[in-house]
Amino acid sequence: MAAAKTPQGATGIKGNGRTRGSLRSVGRALHFPVSGPARGIRKATHAHGAGESGLGKLIELHGVNGAGDVMITVALASTVFFSVPTDEARGRVALYLAITMAPFTVLAPVIGPLLDRLPHGRRAAMAGAMLARALLALVLSGAVVTGSLELYPAALGVLVSSKAYGVVRSAVVPRLLPPKFSLVKANSRVTLGGLLATGIAAPIGAGLQALGPRWPLYGAFVIFVAGTFLSFTLPPKVDSAKGEDVALLAADEKHLHGPHRQPVKRPGLRTVGIAVTHALGANAALRWLSGFLTFFLAFLLREHPLTGESAAVSLGIVAVSAGVGNALGTAVGAGLRSRAPEIIIVTVLAVVLGTAITAAIFFGAFLVAVLTAVTGFTLALAKLSLDALIQRDVPEQVRTSAFARSETMLQMAWVFGGAVGIVMPLNGTLGLAVAAAVIATGWLTTVKGLLGSARHGGTPRTRVA
């Protein structure tokens, strides 16, 4: 009897082992759609030393930031923009801009200097910006249903928190450079990570919106809570201010300061030599154009959609064109390896100017899409070239502060462009002519200085304090 039972017991054990093995295989198969892409993303973001330096974690955090922001954008666009007639929508967005962006223009100049005074709290600042947006997303989830006025102060909080995160992120990148990594390459990776996450999250947000106006905001809440915790996974060195100083960007002897000069009581973003100053001016013109096109085309295409398309599809085509152009510009910028950044800025500004003039004269659906794609492309290339100039011309001890302050200025340029876009008459030719005039002004006022800097090989670092 004992001999007969032994094989049966052995068979049972083997059967249980096979069952457990089958269950593990099924579990791996079910888990792979999540774990497989996650491992692929982690491998891509941590390549070439980015994992060891901490840059990979920042890329992932920036992706989370972009995904959360697009969820809130989908919810607010559906509430403030698409849910009412065009005239009323324009009034609502104008009110939104007045209540949110006007205070932001006052707060924006404070963000950079404030972060300069709190260099040891960068991880906490990024986590705070994430947590604030998570809580405000819950506030907005109620406001989008009831239409209460709390929608506007909550939206202001989201806007300020988002821009504050952007300023801190710009200041953090120099601290996380892998060996033999340029700032241009690092910033391009971070930007591409954000663009990819935004592209993935946008259709998910649209799907959640179909379930109800609250659902994208619930999604944003979950994403930003995750971002809050991810912020603290960045290396502690991002909080270190060792060797750093506040950026005083000066072009003349009066404003210079350093070890052998008297300290300046109120350092500000003046100049860091002619190259960085004019590159910043050119980038501000492009950011203005981006903000202008965002709001102007939103209303223009709602009232006059692209031929044969609905307003929503028309806006989608324009948004995708801008996103693809931005991604291509980021990829090309990383491949140029910081070569002749002044020439790149002058060239891309001339290209977008020519495109804007052509689109204004021969206004049509195709040229509008081309203009948004070219704007996204040139915006990315010009920003990466500005990064290269800051890395080249600004001493390391003030580079972090310079990035934070320049980013604040660019955010303000976008705000002003959006404000002009909202008040412009809905005339395509007129609107794009105004846009071309602004770009022409930016190009004419910066081209001489940038070309002069390119001929002389840049500005000496001794001119920066």
C-alpha cells in the first residue's frame, strides 16, 4: 500500500508544480503589457549614464508633469471653451486670462529670485508644485460641474504651480548631467520625455472626458500625487547649492560683480554678454508667437474650421502639427551638438518669419498647419541653442540661477502672446500679419548681435558675474 501511494504523491506534487508554473506564466503574460513598456521606458531614460547621474529620474518626472497638465487642459478646454457658443467662450477665456494670467505676470518675476533664495529645497519645491496641482485638480473637479467662480482661482494656482515647476526643472538639469553630457543633449531628452508623455496622455484624457467632466481631473490628481513622491527620488545633490551664486547677467562694467567687485544688492537678469542676451530676446519672440497662436487659432478655427473638418478636428490637426514639429526640433537640436548656436537661432527665426508672412498672404488650412509645425520646430531648436549659449558663456557657479531666471522670462513672453491672441479679431490674414510683425521685430533686433557673437566666437566668461 505504501509503495502504491508514493507514486501518487509524487504525481500530485508534480501536478501542483505544473499548476504553479502555469499560474506564474499567466501572471507574467498579464503583467508584461505593463512591465514590458515600463522596462523599455526605464532603459531609454537611463541610457548613457543618465540613470547613474539622476537625469533619468528627472526625465520620468517631467513626463509625469506633462501627462498631468494635459489632463487638466482637456478638462478646462471642454468646460471653458467647447461647452458654450463661440462669443461666450471667448468671453470666458478672456475672463480666465484676466483672472489667471494677469496675476501670473506679477508672480512670475518673483519665482526665479525666490528659488535662488531657497536652493536647498528644489526637490521639495517640485514636490510642492505637484501636490498643489493634485489638490487643485480635486477643487476643479467640483467647479467644472457647478460652474462656480472657484474655477478661476484654482486654475490660477495650477498655472503658477506648473510654471514654478518649469523654472525649478530648468535649474535642476545642470546638477544632473552625466559625464560628457551637454546641457543641450540633457534638455532635449527631458523635453522629448515630456512630449511623449503628453502625446500618450492626451487621448486618455479625451476618453476620460467622455465619461464625464470630472474624470480627467481625477486622472490628473492620481498623476500629480505620483509626481509628488517621484520628486523625492531625485538625487540629494539637486538640493545642494555648493559653488552656486545668484546670476547677475551684465554687459557693462557698472553691473559686473564678482570676487574683486562690490556685491550688487539687487541682481537681476540683464545680460550675460551679447550672445545670451540676444538669444533670449529671439526665444522670447518665439514664445510670444507660440502663446499667440495657441489662443488665436483656437478661436479662429472654432469659428472657421479647416476645409471639410469640424472645429475639434481642426484644432486637433493644428495641435498635432505643433507637437510633431516640436519633437522633430528637439531631436534635430540634440543631433547638432551645440554647433554655431547663434547661427541656428538667426536661421530658425528667419524661417518662421518667412512661413508666417507666407501664411498671412496665402491664408489657408495647409499653411496654418505648416506654420504651427514650423513654430514648434523652431521653438525647440532656438531653446536648445539658448541652452548651449548659457552653458558656453555663463560660469558654472551662476548657471543654475541663469537657467531659472531665463525660463521665467520666456514663460512671461508666452503669457503676453496668449493675451494678444485672445483680443485679436478673428481674421486669419490680420492675425498672422501681426504675428509676422512681432517675429520680424525680434529677428531685426537680435540678428546683428548674434552674428557678431558668432564671428568672434562667443562672449568672454569674465563678463559674467
